[in-house]
Amino acid sequence: MSDEPMIRVVDVVKRYDRESTALDGLSLEVRRGEFVALAGPSGSGKSTLLHLLASLDAPTSGRIVVDGRDLASRYGVNRYRRLEVGLVFQLHNLLPHLSARQNVEMAMYGTGRRERERRRRADELLGSVGLGPFVESRPPELSGGERQRVAVARALANDPRVILADEPTGSLDPEMADVVVGLLRERCANEGVTVLSVSHDDRLLRAVDRVVYVVAGRAVDAG
């Protein structure tokens, strides 16, 4: 296994205007197979960092490298988002007119998987987060916690090497939070997946390898 970190963020600055700086020279390294939580006050730049790592936005300055790929290059960015990173958004970003199964299947379009394989994979993942009976339900018919679990299942659909999760247990009851944390922990331990998660949830913070605090746009490693 390479000694190079899976994620390397070097002196990243993200400004939206003269009055708004989300990240102010943040640097961070995350090892392959490591489970790291980002904690800190609201507005400190945690979600902004996830968006930059997902290549949904670009930094004002600095460098971001994920698995040897410099994100300054926009070549192949759609493939990167589809196959190399799994995203769990805080507001879920599910398509309301599709079923839970179809939302998970959507992540697998364009990957070469056949329809039957996509359906089997979606049902398997939804079952793993306790949603087996709800595969045909649409997001408006599901609770906030159930929608969050659909989002987690979708993020795992393509076996990504990196999972970026924004408050993945925020609206879950203790039992389901433990299930989701266990799934993420298992991906790290058994498959070498790297997980970086924004969280204020003590249940998740106790399960990770390392907590990094983001304060005023900079990272402080808490070990």
C-alpha cells in the first residue's frame, strides 16, 4: 500500500467575497483506510471543505490531491464524482419523484452495471440500513432519518475509495446511528476505504480514528 495520504489539502483558501472567507489556509492529510471526523462550530468551513474535496467547488488558492489526483484539473471530474467518491449530503439531495431504490440506482448509471445488478445492489444496500421494507417508498413518504439512510446507501453504491459525509447520523435514532457508523467503520477496516465525516454526534466521534477540529477556517488535529 502506498505511503502517500489518500487526501492531502495544502494551504487551501476559499473566499466568496471580500467579507466572507470560509477557509483560511487550511491544511490536512488523511491516510488510506482512515476514518476521520471533522468537528467544530457552525460556519467554520467543514462543509465547504467537503464540497471542495468532492470537486463541487474550487478553492480560491491552495492545492487538493485525492488518491494522487490533483483536483485543480477538471478533466474527468464527472467520473471522479461518480466512481471515486461517495457523497452523503446533509440535506440528502434525493430525487423526490423516484423511489428509494431508484435513488440508489441512479448513482450506478453510467458505470456499466446491468439493470438487474443495479436493482440487486440497491436492495442490498437499503436492507443494510434497515430500509428493506421501504425500497418502493419515495422520499416524501419517508421520515428525515429514513431519507438520511437512503443517502448513505446511495453513497456506498459504487464502492468508492473515499466517502465524504456531512452529518450522516444527525437525524438518526441511536440504533440506526450505530448501524450507519458500523457500515462506515467496516468499509475502512475491511476494504481500506477512507472516510471523512463532518459530525457533532458523540456516537460517531467515539468511533473514528481521529478528530480534526476546524476553527475559523483552519484545521487543528485533536488526535
